[in-house]
Amino acid sequence: MKEADNTPVRRDSSLEEIPVLLLVGGMGTRLRPVLSSKPKPLAPVGDIPFLELVVLQLRSQGIRRLVMCTGHQADQIKEEFSDGRRWDVSIEYSNEPKPLGTAGAIKFAERFLTQASDFLVMNGDSLLELDFRKFMQFHLEHGGWASIAVRRVPETARYGTVQVDELNRVVRFSEKMGIKEPGIVNGGVYAFKREILQQIPEGAASLEKDVLPGILEHGAFAFEEHGMFIDIGTPEDYARAQALYQTLSEAALSHSRTRSREQLGH
């Protein structure tokens, strides 16, 4: 068994008790040609699973309450991460009995959110360099039901795009168009008020298609980040993640180091 990363953890009482749902139950169909025996979040990057980079990112910023929303090959994910103590985090599991989609997985994990007025949700197959303290502060100050971390990219062909007004309010979500043009895309990190759970139907549902477009009247705001962003949804992007392992590791821990310097007065 490999040793856990020993990077110092920055405790932040405002983040430590916020639950984070990690969406790790997808089938990973597009990656099967290069990853036939593992669930997508366990795809090796360097000498660790991709999902471990996400866990390290959260832990390094003082986030410790993780719920993994598992489905496909759930036993492998649980065997790899167990209760999280190796990373100084708490990990629980919400194992969906059948594919529920991104929104259905959140609804199914509602029992883990009973004490939370706000919570975070992240895709387990993407990594966005993000200061979670600033993101949550943005979410609470704007007061909407949802805040979405977004990233401006030079080519949006394989992403849905997010249309934002001058006040950072999301005014529209657009489906993937396959058009090679620049734009703002969803970075796969969300902060939600628990009221959003009322808008998610029982059973299978998509967060991006079935839920988010319907809550715009309750306030959805975009928090733009400019750092590293990568997902491993296709063989090409997975190969890029493998090549960029060191850069991804640094990106996952970057805001921990920044905050440490701020606390030292540098």
C-alpha cells in the first residue's frame, strides 16, 4: 500500500464541516478502450489514481467531510479510499443501486446532508485549480441557490457553455455544439443551498440538463477561475493528464501553499 501524501493541511473552520459530494459513479464508457478494468476516477495518473488528486486538493485546503457517490465498480473505489483516514479526511459512501445520473446521485445522497445549509459537489473525473475558501465566500455573499466554478477555454467544442451577465449571474446554459470557439465552461465544482434538493426529482436525472436550467430564477452565479483545468473524459484528455501529472499535482496543492504564505505575511 502506498504512503499517503504528507503535505501539511491548512485547517479552515469555515470549510472543515462543509460536506462535499464527489460524483464518482459514472460508467466511463469513452475511456474503456484504455481503461477497461477500473472505474474512471481510479485511472492512474503518475503513481496515484486521478481521484486521489481531488482528495488531496480538498484536504490541503482543510475540507474533511467527503461523501463519494458511487455506482459503477463501487467496490474498487471503496477498497482504494476506505474511510479516508490515510488522508486525514472522513469518507462516507452513497452507493446508488442503479445509474441515477449526476442529479439523481445528489438526491440519493440527501441523507448525508441533513445538517448542512450549504454543500459542495464535484465531478470525480476533473480537476480545477480553485481556492475553495474564496469560492464559498462568493457563494454565501451572492445568496443564490447555486454557484458554479467556471473556466474560460479557447475551445468549447466538447463542453456545454455557461452564459453570464455583468453581475456574474448565470443567464443560460448551452448544450455541447461541437463548435471550435472560445467560451466559458462549467468546471465541475458547485456550491449549493440545500433548497436545490427540492428541485431534484426521484430517480435518474441530469444536473446539467434537468436541474440547473430550472433554478436560474432562484439565483445561479459563476465564479471564474484561471488556473489549471482538466478532465479525463476521453482517451486524449486522459493521455494529457498523464503527461501533466506533475503540473496537476502542483495545481491540486497550489492554494494550500498560497494561503500558508498569506498566513506568514509573505
